Amino acid sequence: MSIELSSHPLVRHYITILRDSETPTEDFRRACTGITTVLMTEAAKQLDVDTVSVQTPLERTEGARITGDVVFVPILRAGLGMLDAAMAVVPGSSVGYIGLERDEATAEASCYYSKMPELGAAQIVYVIDPMLATGGSAIQSIEQIKKEGATRISMVSIIAAPEGIAALQEAHPDVSIMTGVIDRELDENKYIRPGLGDFGDRLFRT
């Protein structure tokens, strides 16, 4: 497994906005879009391209086009906050959805919804979820995605905990991770520290 931590200054800037408990919802959403754009631009360095010939207004020249289909799978519901920005980085991508609900007592996730495009022919599937905490949701989502035929998968998160990275690495060593920051730890309630609270609640004002 490869783990890439973004060193982009905009990532640090946006994460600070996301962490701040005084950040209003509209600014939180804008920061989510901004940081996702940067992270996905970096994660997209994994993409394979074919060489193509195109006609400019002056002459023919060689260029490149992304090979095959790229699929984004946001983990509901917080992953939806990253989806539009991710699709803007890779136009023409497909989208699958997976819904997982965490049991607050056990911190274990169970799947209540899954709808995927054809994954067997996809060049890569990006699983997007802002918070990689225990890793349970990511692990279960990736298991489902592999059953659907995906052969190359990458996880993109905004904030990750060491425990979640370790769990995902053990369960799916073939899956790469791109994240904006690796925080200190999980607390007794399985929240990332210092973290930013509940991403979905802050994103959707619930």
C-alpha cells in the first residue's frame, strides 16, 4: 500500500478552516470543495493516459487522453460533500454510491445501500470519504467494490487517523491512500483528534 500525504499549502489552509468550530456552514462547504479539488488533482497523478493526435488551429500535434473509465464512489453521506469537486477534476467520470451506517455503541458499520456502475472495465475506482477514522467504513466499502469487479482502488480522505490507516492497510494492502493530514489518534468514542467534529453534521447542518 502507498500512503501519500499532501504537502500542498492550500490543503493546510483549507483544513484549518474545516477544523475551526466557528466556521459557518457555507464556508465549511467551500473549504470542502477547495481541499477536494487539490487532493483529487494530486490523486489523479495515478491515472494512465493514451497518446492521441489532435488538430490545433495551426497544425497536428500529439496529446494525451485518460485511458478507460474513472469511477468515484462516495461513502454516504459525508462523501457527497467531495463528489462534485472530484468529478470536476476528472470530467466524464462515473459514480457509484455506497451507504454505511455506524453503530455508535460498537463503532462498526453496516451497509444499507449500494449502487454501482460497471466496475470491471474501470481504470481506477476512487473511494471518497472525508474522514478515515477506524477504517471500518472504508474496509467494508472496498470489499463491496471488489465484489463488483474493481481491480484498482484508491482511497481519498481529507483527515485520517493512524488507526484507520493501519486497519485499511491490513485489510486491503493493495489500496493506495491519499489524505490531507494524518491526525494524532482516535479517542474513546472513535472520533479523530484533533479532528473537526462530525463532518456530515457540519456539512449538512444537521
